[in-house]
Amino acid sequence: MRPATTTPRTAVAAGAVLLAVLLSAVLSVVLAGCGGPAPLLRDEGPAVAPSARSGPVYAAGDAGRPLERPDALPLGDSARLTGLRWKSWGGPTAVAGGGLVGDWCAPECVRTPYRVTVTLSGLQQQGFAYYSSAGVVAPELRGAKAAELGRVSLHLPDVE
């Protein structure tokens, strides 16, 4: 009997066979993981639609009084929106044009309010729907006051 010897050709062939076996094993494991959702997870029927909001949407007026499409709206203690004409109301945002007056700009803006565009946003619903913030853009304002009015938190309306 002759002793077994390996030649470079047989070593390469054996390596190729071993590589093929390993690749097929790895591929089997990977593909088994991509077989789809687990049997306990099922996707049946139509998607559940979010519950639709019903009823009015408010913004807080003076003393928290609930207002719909107000013609005036307080912005904290020192500013007030006046002469508001609403382009939209009741959706995720409400947009109006109007005027801005405040103690910090008197007497100029009291006689002639700054022209503004206001966007109410942050629609919340806790038994009733209300806007929680306002963004005011006034071309006449610059710097810190413009930044301050760019995002104003509104009071919670007193709805019973």
C-alpha cells in the first residue's frame, strides 16, 4: 500500500469543496431568516385610520376665554394681535393676516399696528381641540423682538 500524499492540485480542490460547503451553509442560514414574518404576525384587513377630530378648534382669548377664528388674540402680557382675517382654521395650522400692537412699541404701533402674518400651530386635543403656539412674522420687526414673536406659547382655553 502506498502512503497518501497530497499534491497542490488536490489541496486546491479540497479547499474549493470546503469553501462551497461553508458558503451553502451560510446562505441557507441567511435565507431562512428572510422567509417573511413570523407565523404569529399577520397583516390582515385595512389599515386602521386615525380617529378624526370632531368639533370646534379654539385659541385662548383674554382670561382664557375659548375663541374660534378670533378677530383679536393676546400674545402674552405685552402684545396683542388685532384685525385678524383668517385664511384657514381648524386644520393642523391656522393662518391669518392682521396687526400687532404692544407696550414695547408704543406709541407708533398703537396708532398704526405693525402688519403681520400669524400661524397658529401645535393643535392639541384634550377633550377639546386648541392651538398651543403662534408664530408671528412682521416685516417691520428685526432682532430679538422678531425672534421672540417667531414662536409664542398660547394659553390653554378655559373650555367647560
